[in-house]
Amino acid sequence: MSQQVTYTEDNIRSLDWKEHIRMRPGMYIGKLGDGSSPDDGIYILIKEIIDNSIDEFVMGHGKTIEISINDGAVSVRDYGRGIPLGKVVDCVSKINTGGKYDSKAFKKSVGLNGVGTKAVNALSGYFKVQAVRDGKTKIAEFERGELIKDAKVAKTKEENGTLMVFKPDNSIFKNYRFIPDFLENQLWNYVYLNAGLKIIFNGKSYYSKNGLLDLLSRKTNKEQLRYPIVHLRGDDIEIALTHGNQYGEQYYSFVNGQYTTQGGTHLQAFRESIVKTVRDFYNKSYDATDVRASIIASISVRVEEPVFESQTKTKLGSQNMGPGGPTVRTFINDFIKTQLDNFLHKNPETAQALQKRIIQSERERKEIAGVKKLANQRAKKANLHNKKLRDCRVHYNQKRKDEHHETTLFITEGDSASGSITKARNVQTQAVFSLRGKPLNCFNLTKKVVYENEEFNLLQHALNIEDGLDDLRYNRVVVATDADVDGMHIRLLLLTFFLQFFPDLVRQGHLYILETPLFRVRNKKETHYCYSIAEKQAAIEKLSGKAEITRFKGLGEISPDEFGGFIGEDIRLEPVIVQEDANIQETLSYYMGKNTPQRQQFIIQNLKVELDEVVE
């Protein structure tokens, strides 16, 4: 018989603001993470603070924001108006307190209505706020949301503005680290969307004159573009677009300065409007996929009182541009229809180049139609009896509102490695795909090879990315290979596959490398797993030199019980990051193309020899 559960007044409790945030942080900042993903909580904390400074700039107050990160602590100083001194403590510690309820003052604001800064405060081991207004300053300090210092208003010679300093609570953000590339991308986006704003991060300046034109110029290689970037501006809207030679569609969408990584109503309208305008201009009923194939584009809109589908504002849900205004779809469609059509009429060379790109995409699509159909049939049949994929029970889906639900696909080599991970995994959220031998080097091959090669075909079906990332089944795609020469080679071949045919998977931060320990150092009382020679030496010293040392040369050597600790809460993942100004084709050509003297020299200069292994 089940135990009787009581339900009385004693079961009812009220949480104060900080308890609720700390108990349910996902409601406020999405997933927690350790910093290995660009949408991990520590980056959302930084964004919430910077967003307030951006709002000040948009309102015409303060053209510079200074940011520094030192020893895990973040400092953000703006030169806006500064928080009213009598409300400094309330603004960072009372929910539903802020200046953004006044729609006149913050008509098209980025920041949250009275929540963002409070979430940062509650989730920080240490938090400090200082406001400076007209020769006076007020400072308050907190620990985990608790006020520990409430200084009196004092005189100062500092410039007006606000300083906020915080250090994420390491009991919530375990083993966190800030990855500079993620932060730099975030800061570049801020300056692209706010012409004239200067951000200084750890001494480096970020600034943009030409908005989205600069953004696309930085993220593309001029030699790979089919025509010069089209840049159009209007009231509350700015777009930039071109076509390249890469596979897939590449978009950067923004609302009120917020990078909407999951898109939303504005991006959907943008994609539809481009197809409609192109069809009307050429008077041809081109397939929508051919029009958008290889597109690289960006859109930024300003919406009054926007509605987002998640607390972290990664997907716009608003249907209208504002109360009483046109729909988002109508507004964007009218702008594209007029401005892009005018541009194509005035620039016939661009119009001709665009049409050639569309016709080429149409031809390529038809060429692989037959082999694609056969490949899909083979994949469907293989899935009935195939043991390559040990699936999990739930799946990630970008189109759902719970986009922060973590699911992982481990891509392994060989039966022993896949067997260990399969036995150790969380069957609810972790899946395993087992490779058979080394994948094909697909550099410079066409997408036809994805359907002709059984391994690639089954892998793309396991991920469900054949037609884009909208239906991606796993949030994290993790390459898990041995830490030896063969394992590294397989890793490179897989990276080539994804960068060649599915670059958006990498750009959007879904691809990772699994770090597994190289050594186990133990005695009868303690066991340490070490990921580097330095960690191994530290463990030996800690155990006073009396230790048994095991060198793991393959994942299959690690028992399932041990593996459980490496792919659980303390999993170490190295994100695969594409630099903003990286040329993917040049990079792949250098590493995966024909041997060149330059590459040989690179290998010689970067060859690493583990001296302690030689001794052993």
C-alpha cells in the first residue's frame, strides 16, 4: 500500500525573490551549463547586465561600455544616466521593480521588465552595484542575493553611469569557464546593431560604422560570394544578404538588439518575403529551397513591447510590430518587396548573379533527387535492424519552446567504445551512434556523397538534419574518439563532414569534442582521473608518490562504471567554434586537401611528444 501523503497548511510555503530564482534558475536564464555552449547561463548573466547599458545608449546616454573579466568575475561599467540613487538596492533585489514599465522611456527596450538584474544578483556568489549621478554615488553589495553592504550616498568625481560586478555562484555553475570566442561574438553583435557604440573588453575595442553590412562582411569571405552584399535600411528594420557557395542557409536575426538564435516570426517573414520578391522580380515560380540555398543574410527589427517565447529571448513570438501597428509579417514583406525589388532593378549585375545561383541550386537539387530517394529508403530499412544508433527516449527540437532541453548524441568508433558509453549513458537524454571504420574524407566532394555513403547517410538521418536544423534531434553532437593518432584522424574526418555539408550545425554551437581522461592515478584510498600530464603530476604529488598509474589509450579500456562519471554532470566538452572571420573552405583545404609543404611544416612545428610515455 502506498504511503499516505499529508496536504495541510504546513505544506504551503512562500519563497522570497532570491529563493525562487535560485531554486528554479532555468525559468530565468535557461540552462545552466559550464560555459562550453554559447547559450549557457553564465553568458546569459553577462547579457542581462549589458542589455541595461545598451538601453541607456539607445536612449542617447553614454557611448562607451567597459567590460572586464578577471578570475571568473565580470565587471560592466556604462556611462549612462545611472540608477536613481534612492532605488539602487530595489532595482537589483526586488522583482517587478525597474524603469522599463514606462513604455515612453523604454519603448523598444532590450532588457527584461524588472527581472534580469535580480536574476544575476541571486545567482552570483558576489554582486556589487554602484550608481553615479551628478557628483553623488551609491554602492550596495550582495552575496547570493543577500544584502551585505548598503553604503550611504557619498560625493564623487566619477562620470555618471552604472557599474555592476558579479561572480557566478560556483555552487550553481559548477566548473564554469568563460570562452573568449563566445564573448567576442556576443560583443560584436552589440556593436553591429548599435552604430556608434564602443565596447571595450579587457582592453580590446569593438566598434561598427555600417551595422549589418559589417556583420556579414566579417562572417563571409568576399571571394566566396556570388555577388556583393545587399544592404538595406528603413525605419525599425535593417537587412543584409548575399549568396555564397556553402551548403544550407545562414541567418543572423535580431530583435531590439537581441540575437534571436532560434529565430521567430520576424525570421520566418524574412525568409518568406525573399522568396516572394525574387519570384515576382524574375516572374518565375522558383522552388523556395532553390532561392534560399546558400543564402547568407541578417535582419534586425525594432518591435514595441516584444513578446518572446522564452525567458532568454532567443525566439520572437510577437505577431505585431506594436500595439495598433502592422503585423510583423506585413511590415517585413512590404519593406522587402519594395526595397529589394528596387535594388535588383537598379543593379542588373547583382540580379543576374543571383539568378545564376538559383538556377545552379535547382540543377544540383534535381541531380541528387534520384540517389536521395534511394538513400532515404535504405536508411528507413536499415533503422529496423541496425544497431548503429542506440537512441534516447526524448529529443531536442529547435521549434519547441523547451529548446534548452539537453539531449546528446555521442559519435563513437568501434564496438568496445560504443559499448562502454551505451552501458554508462543516461538512456533518457543520451544516444550513441557507432561508426564502422574510418569515415570518408569528403573534402571538395558534392552533397551527393552524403546519400551514396552509408555511414554519412545514416548519420544525417540519425540527426534528422537532411533539410536543415529545424528538426535536429540532439542539442549536442559529441565526437567521442580515442586520444591516439587514429582517433584524431577520425575526429578530423567527422569535422570535415560537418563543416563541408552542415556548417550551420557548427556555427550554432551544436558540435563538441568529448574530453576523456588520459590517466588514472590511484592508491587504496583515493582515485584521480587526469586529463593532462600536468593533472597527472599533481595527482601523484597529492598521493605522496605512492600510486598506481594507468594510461588510457582507448575509450574501450574505460569500464562502463568509470565512464558514467565522465559523461554525467561533470562531463568535459570542448566546443567546436568557427571564428567569425574564418574561411571554412580554406581551412578544410589546408588540413584535408592534398599534401602541401606548408602543412608538412605545420605538422613538424606542432608535433607533440609525451616524454613521460617514452620513459614508461
